Amino acid sequence: MTVYHFVGIKGSGMSALAQVLHDMKYEVQGSDIEKSFFTQIALENAGIPILTFNEENIQPGMTIIAGNAFPDTHPEITRATELGLPVIRYHRFLGDFLKNFISVAVTGAHGKTSTTGLLSHVMSGAKPTSFLIGDGTGKGIENAEYFVFEACEYRRHFLSYHADYAIMTNIDFDHPDYYASIEDVFQAFQEMALQVGKGIIACGDDEQLQRIQAKVPVIFYGFAEENDFQARNVATSAMGTTFEVFVRNTFYDTFTIPTYGNHNVLNALAVIALCKYENLDTESVKAQLLTFSGVKRRFTEKEVGSQIIIDDYAHHPTEITATIDSAKQKYPEREIVAVFQPHTYTRTQAFLGEFAEALNLADKVYLCEIFGSARENQGKLSIEDLREKIPGAEIITEEDTSPLAGHDGAVILFMGAGDIQKFQVAYEQFLQQPK
């Protein structure tokens, strides 16, 4: 049996796929840089070997799965080519792999990971389901009927997939280093929609998705009355959010989720719609929705002293708005403090005004230096350009996070897609120091 060697195994999708193949009894190993990432914990727990990049890792008889971030000139990929080994890019491999199942691709500018995690959890309660989530979580189930996976629009990678179903959460302008405009993004989603085999579950409240065309039925969900699946009478309580679902204006059932914010209701509604379309047991769906504990780095909470500290991947203005909204709904009496690290100079430049507008929804804002991509030139932009647009905003460093301690009883939101966690770790270590 071939050994699958992953070049860049600590990548979130790569880590998840390695776990799926390992669970299905394939021999798996991988390599990456030495720096520690949260995605490697699951690999270590599964006993999957993680090596440091070295062309000697590549041996005859292997199949190479290469992460999208690594060029063909990478020493391991070059070595594999010299040995005549198959080298398959992550998204190409996944595109072939999903043909073995009833597949559900979850895509959208925002909410992909949370919705993939929720759908995986809910479907697993009713049918054997394998899944691959963009937070580095993957599970391969023996004799699985379904395969739920996150499909990323970056560089049009999701066009490698011809899924049976697609959930489309929204279309928004992001990845300005690749996409030229919102219309460019729309055209990518439109192309993907034409590849779906059985049905599309799309958010009808999203004006871009309203114009999507497909060869299969498009089921719309949302708060607006014209949607096929509509959420009504939304109410929050200490246990979460409860709402009624109407299918084409006919009452279907009442559901409760243990989370807050309209975006979480929409994610749940998409899952409910797909499960009903596949005739999965409604009572099982209701029970599974209630027990979903979330995905990594999405509103991940802990209580430290009098404060609630939340780690979140939000790195786009729309996501920041949703995260702050969730915090306000769950903790209406507490001060909301945002600690934000912009991710890439190109995105910061493109959304400077929108970032300021979203962050202004918090009661207080702290900013960290921009996390740049190795692929870009930072130019003259700096974190000062963003700070000037937010009244009262301050800049903090990893060396001095002490200003956060002045917000007694507050909710501290650490948001970003770079290495924002190091600021959170530094702050928690500061709090543990003897006073």
C-alpha cells in the first residue's frame, strides 16, 4: 500500500485530509516547518508522523499530496518529480476523493468553517458521515454515506470539486490579492454552481446569491419571507437562540442552537434545509443542533478572572461585525473590547474604512501590528493608518498587553487570521504574574 506524504501537513485543510485518510487505514505522514500550529495537535494525537521539510523525506513508492502554498520548486516536490512519484495538489486530490460519497461542499466568503462543522455534527447523528473542516479537523468513517467538506474560493480552488450538493452562505469581496472585484468573485461562485450535481442550498438574503444560476434546484434560506426556508420568531435565552422554521410559508418545526447572532441562525437554517432535502430524521437534527460545541478558533471562550476571553478567526469586516454582534447578544451587560490583528497588507488596504466601521461597534479597540503574507510587499501602509480611523483606539504589543487588564468584567475579543493567539497567550501570562 502506498504511503501518502503531505507536503505542508500543518495547513488547515491538509491536516484535516491527513486525519481522514489515517482514519480510513491508509498510511499517512507529512512534513512542514518547525513552528508550532494548533492544527498539528490532532495529527499528534492520531500518531501521524510530522517531519521537518527535507528532500530525504521523499522515498520511492510514495504518493505526494502537496499543499497549495508550496511551489513546484519546493525541494520535496522537486525530489518527488525526479523519482517519478505522483504529485497531486490538495484540491485536486480532494476533488477525486469525494466521488466515493454523497458529497456536500460548504462554501461562501464567511461562515464556511462554522457551517461545515455544524453540518458534520448534525448529519453524523443520523447517517455515517466523513468530514473535512477548515479548522484542521477531519474524520474518516468506515462505510460513510456522506462526505461534508469545506470548499474554499481562494484562487478558484473550489472549481476542482463536482459535489452532489453545495451550501453557499454568502458572496462577498475578499482575497484582494487574487480577485479583482465583487463581480470576479461572483463569477467564480457561478462557475462552481454549474458543477453541482443534485442541489444548492443558498442564502436568499444575500443579494449576490439571489442571482446565482444552476442546472439543479436552488433552495433559498434566510429571514426574508420569499425564502424557501425561513427563520421566524427568533428569541434568545441563557441556553442560546430559539427560532421557528417555515418551509414555503408552512410551519415546519422549532429549533434551538446553543449560540448567538443572526449569522449562527442562518448557518443552522442552511443545515436544516439540507437535512430535510435528504430526508434525515427531524428529531435527530434538533438534538444534534443543541449539542454542537463549535469549531476551533470560532468564538472560542474561556473565563479568566472577571473577564471572558474569546478567540476568533474573524479577519474581514463582515466577520468582525458578526463576532461583535454575537458577543453583545450573549453578554449584553458587559463591556466589549476588541483586540484585532489585520491579516495581510492587501486586505488591510482594501478594507481600511470598513475595518474601522466594524471595529467601532466595540466599546474599546486595541490594534496589533499587521500580519503580512510572505507573498506581498507591505508598501507604506502601517497599523497607524487604521488606528487613526478609530476614535480612542490604542496599539498594543506582545511585550505589553497590560492595558487589557484595566477592563474589569469585560469580554475581550482576540480577532485575526495571523498569529493573534500569541497576544492572547502573552496577556494570560501577564494575568498570572504575582501582583
